[in-house]
Amino acid sequence: MRQIVKHRQCQADAWSMPGEAAAAAGVVVSLADYLAVQAGTLASPAPAGAALGVQLEPADDEAQLLPFAAQLQLVVVNFPKSAEGRGYTQGRMLRERYGYCGELRAAGAVLLDQVFLLARCGFDAFDMAPGENLTLAAAELDRFSVAYQTVVGTVVQPHRRGQVG
Amino acid sequence: MYRYDTLDHTLVAERVAQFRDQTQRFLAGQLSEDEFKPLRLRNGLYIQTHAPMLRVAVPYGLLSTRQVRMLAHLARKYDRGYGHFTTRQNIQYNWPKLEEVPDMLADLATVEMHAIQTSGNCIRNTTADHFAGIAPDEIDDPRPYCEIIRQWSTLHPEFNYLPRKFKIAVTGSPADRAASQVHDIGLHLRRGPDGQIGFEVLVGGGLGRTPIIGKVIRDFLPREHLLSYLEAVLRVYNRAGRRDNIYKARIKILVKAMGEEAFRAAVEQEWALIRDTALLLDVVEIDRMRKYFRPLPYEKLPDIDVTAGREAAFVAWYRHNTRVHKVSGYRAVMVSLKTPGIAPGDMTAEQMDGLADLADRISSGEVRSTHDQNLVLGEVRQQDLYETWQRLTALGLATANIGTLADMICCPGLDFCSLANASSISIAHQITERFSDIDYLYDLGPLEIKMSGCMNACGHHHVGHIGILGVDKHGEEWYQITIGGSASGDSSLGEVIGPSVAKLEVANTLAALLDVYVSIREEDETFLQVVRRVGVTPFRERVYAPNR
Ligand code: HEM
Ligand code: SF4
């Protein structure tokens, strides 16, 4: 079974990804398929009782998930290359603009040295690139104790820190 | 100047630890070359012809003397005794050892410096007018805004994997001394309809293979919206910029492809959603930043005639290497890093230490770097100018050639750069040797020569009054010449005069161009003005005349 870092822990993943045999717990499909299922034009590939998740590709517009933000439990953002940067925006928008509270997972060519910034964009789960050490990846989430930007979950706005204390 | 607080110190220290860890993983074989590359690049480390090259950030070109002494220390301890100031106000070291770079960064952190985002596809060091805070024509000091941008852009979680590098320049004066029109974003401080301060915003300028002058996408942005507007531009670019071809990945290509109007509309639409969020800057925060850049407690001094009875060498230096200051009794002093025979921008550790001592004695304890690879002492009392000149002369930093042909911009070229077609530095030497008569240079007046060793345009050749570009023809070095470029308030791109010339012909070609200029100029016309008046043709005809 696939191992991922989720909520700072290494754990087994119960979901199936696009192209894999449907898992009992939950099935992730492409954005097009997800929207088609919601529109009633495609039968859900998820077995009865299983949840349906969605995987975004870099060019996908996450705004299309707005109507489903409350019911979705898993959004996977795919990074086909480690230099791919659009997923950082997709993640932030899902969290900050569309109020998505379920699992937000970065998948694909995700490297150790990227999880800290991804987490700052709202990602709370990481399906790492082959060969990456998951324990080290989880530890990377504590790489920095401070940051300059106000993003989802920031307590004191760093650019206003002169006004605090 | 800005001083780090606990947050800044912590962040830089943690970044050093992160880079040390990344370097160790690479040296231990846990990271491949390909995996390590984007990591080291994000920290200013290139692997070049001879060795790694480390680019250290000098935010908006401002250095304390303590920092200058640290730069000297790095040059001595980890390099070969010198450093190289770049066209983006930064400093590069050409000979460090990879395994020592984390120690260099740790040393830099002790003086509030770093190399974060000095290369890689992220937001680079924000540059500014080197006369910020002292220029008489300034609307407002750009540096507080630059520092706000520096902090916002440093390890920005969303914008660290952009399609391509991203450069921002800010200027507070109509006379653009920061080449802001050839930056991805150029910000010009302006007064709005009710006298409030804000910015004119240009987007999509840049040099490289496709040189383009930035387009104004907003006439006036109230300053409190600075960060939200930048974030909107960056978000549109991060989503829509091309990632399939690095030569088409800069924001200038996106603006061209979408069209200015559509691009502006996309930015405004995004901005409307975020303008009143936490990104809004309030007056308290802006004032907190402005306090760091407060004007000195200037003495009340009259302007004096410092040249009366002085030797010609001093008078020439005064005329060419000092500039007007907004406060009477003071001058800004240009420190020339264009000594004939030495690569433009190079400075030895001894010169750095000597300059730091001088800046402490007679100036504000600060030194500025310029985008044309010189330095500035911003606050010198006119009565101290003679002593300043003597001391700079002793340091080899008083060549009276600022603004002349000899004040060339030049990239490292074949001597250090693996992408080069041309040995820019030896061409610079060829030119300074040929034009060694300083009185002739003074007679030619303001003349900017800019030279790049390849299309990447690190030497800004497109915006040189005379631009020189190294090209490869069947394995030989050839040089393409452009004239009429400018990076000032009235920016323009130079026009190619004709087929490229052989290496040994570069200085001769320049001589022909200058002959034409001298023969047809009217009164005080500069070279650039003549090119704009008569066009390229008379110059082309002379250079390619069969009997020349
Ligand atoms: C020696 C190693 C260097 C390498 C490998 C290098 C590489 C490059 C490359 C590939 C580009 C083009 C990027 C693009 O257009 O998207 C570029 C642009 C640039 N480089 Fe360098 N560079 C080097 C040194 C320098 C130095 C020493 C300076 C300063 C003197 C410099 C200043 C610049 C500037 C200002 C640009 C921007 C041109 C623009 O706006 O498009 N570079 N460099
Ligand atoms: S212009 Fe070309 S040769 Fe010169 S430093 Fe840049 S990449 Fe190297």
C-alpha cells in the first residue's frame, strides 16, 4: 500500500488514484470525471459507501470545485515535475478563497525540500516522489519557525509585527 | 538602514541551516546533481567554468561598513582576495569551494546578509536608485518600499517555483537610475491626484533574447496596496506563464501573448479579490519602515567652491565622480570600479576595507552599489571632498571616468561563464587601451557602453548607448554592435548597425562610430541624442565603408 505523510505522520493511504483499481475507502478521479459525476453524466466509479476525491492537474482551474468544497474529503494536486509551481497557487486558493477544509495532498514529483512551502500553501498531506524519505520529509515541516507572509493559518501578520508587543 | 529584528535573524539562520543540510546531502550522494541544482540556485550558487560562483544579495544596493568589511573577509578567507559587483547591485564570488559555502552564508548572517533568491526561478533581489534618499528630484525614498518587498518576497510560499526568474526595481525619481523599465516589474513612485504617494506600475520589461521595455499597466497605485497588487501580478504570471520553453517563460512573453489589455484586466480582477485582505499596508507599518531610512542629522552648511586652487586631477574627479546632493554643503561621491586593466566591477578585499574605513570617517557609515557596477558614498561634506579624493586615489578607486566611455558595464564572459561566446573582459581591456586619452573621453561626454558575452544579456547590451554582444561564428568570437539604447527615464533598445565584427576590430569600430558622432554633433549634443536625431545610417555607412 502507498505510504504518505499526512498530518505530520507517515501512514498508509486508503485511497485509490486515477488509473488504479477502486479502493473500498475512497476513489480519486480527474477533475473532468469529478465534474461529470456531479453533473450526473457519469456514473461514480466509487463502490457504495466509498468517498469520491479529485485530482487537479497544473492547468486545471480549482475554482470549479467551489460548489463542492464543503463535501470533498480529498483534493490531490499533481506536480508532474518538481519545478511545477501552479499547484502552490491551486492549494492556497482552495484553502483561502474557497474555504476547502478536507485533506489537501501534494502528489507527483514532490521533493523533501518542497514540503515546507507546500504546507504554507495549505497542503497537509504529501505523496512524495519515489525515493524520498518520508520520515525526513515529515521533519522538514518544522524547517522554519518563522515566515514573512500572511497565509492560511498565520497568527501574527508578519508585516505588522512592529505593532505587536 | 534596515536592521534585522528577531524574525529576520531567525529566518536567515534557519535558511543557512537548511542550505548546510542540502549541501551535506549532495556531498554525501543523497541528492543528485539535478536535484541539488534548483536548491543551490535558490541560494545564489552557480557552478561555473572554474568553480562554484556565489552571488550574495545586497538589498537595493545598500551596505553598512560592517557589511563591507564582511564582504572583504569573505573575499580573503574563501575566495582569491576579491569580489565582483554585478549589474543588479549584488556581489559575486568566483572562486569559493562548495563545501565552504554554508560557512560563508553563516558569516554573512552575522552581519544581516544572505544569498536567498539571488538566482533560480523566483523573485530576485529588489533593486533601487543608488541615489535613493539623497537625490534632489526624488518624490519619495524607495528603500522602505524595497524592504517591504524584500520581506514579502523572501521564501514566499506560493512564488518560489515561478516559470522563470522575476526581477523588481523601484525608483523614486523621474530620472530612472534603476533600469526599472527593463525589469519584470518596474515601480515608479508618484504623487496621486490628492497628493498621496503611490506607484506607477510597469510590467513585462526585460532583456535577454527578447528585449522589451515594460508596459505601464497602472498609472497610479496607492502605496498601501503595494503588496496586494504585486501578489496579483505574480499570481496571474504563476498560473499563466509558459513553462514548456524557458526562452518564452518570462512575464514579458506572457504580457505580449495575452495583450496588455487582457493582462491588465486579469491582474485587476485578481487584485479586487485580495486588495483589502491582510496584504493591505497601513500607515503605521509604512512609517515603521521609513524610520529605518530617516535622513541623517545634516549639518547646516553652505555650498562651497571646492575646486578653487586645486590640481587638475582633483577638479576632473570632482566634475566626473561627484554628484549633487539634496542638502546644501554635501555631495554624493561615485567610487569608480572601472580601473583600466581590471574587470569592471571587481574590487579587492583591501579596497573594501579601505573604503569602509573612509565611509566611517567622512560619510554616513554606508556604501551603496549601483547597477552600473560602481559604488557610492552618499553623504560627503563638500569640505571633506579633497581628503576623500586623496584617500580614494590611494585605494585605486578614484579613476575620474564615471559616465564616460571607460565606465563600461561588462559581464564575466568566457573568463568565468560557461554560457559565454565571448571574452567580454578582454574586449573591455582592448577598449580601455585604445581610448586611454582621458581628455578625449571627457570631450565625448556621457557615453554608456554595455557588453554581454551572450544573448542572456547580463551586461545589458540592448540598453547601452553602444551595446556589444558576443556571438559565436563557427567557433570564433564575433561581436554585434548596437547603438541608441538607453536604460534611463526615456528607455530605448539599441539598433544593430550591421554584420558583427571580428574580435580585433571592436575598438576600431567604436572609434569609427565616435568619429561620426564628433563630426556631426551640434553644440552639447550627446552621442545618444545624435543617434536619436540622425538614426543609424550615417554610423553604418562609416563602419562598413569599403575603404576603412
Ligand atoms: C557567470 C555566471 C552567469 C551566468 C551563468 C548567468 C546566466 C544568465 C542567464 C541564463 C540569463 C538569462 C535569463 C533570462 O533571460 O531569462 C541571465 C540574465 C541576467 N544576468 Fe546573468 N549570468 C551570470 C553572471 C551574471 C553577472 C556577473 C551579472 C552582472 C554583472 C549578471 C546579470 C544578469 C542580468 C542583469 C540579467 C538580466 C537580463 C534580463 O533582464 O533579461 N549575470 N544571466
Ligand atoms: S551574458 Fe552570457 S556570457 Fe555574460 S555572464 Fe550572462 S550568461 Fe554569461
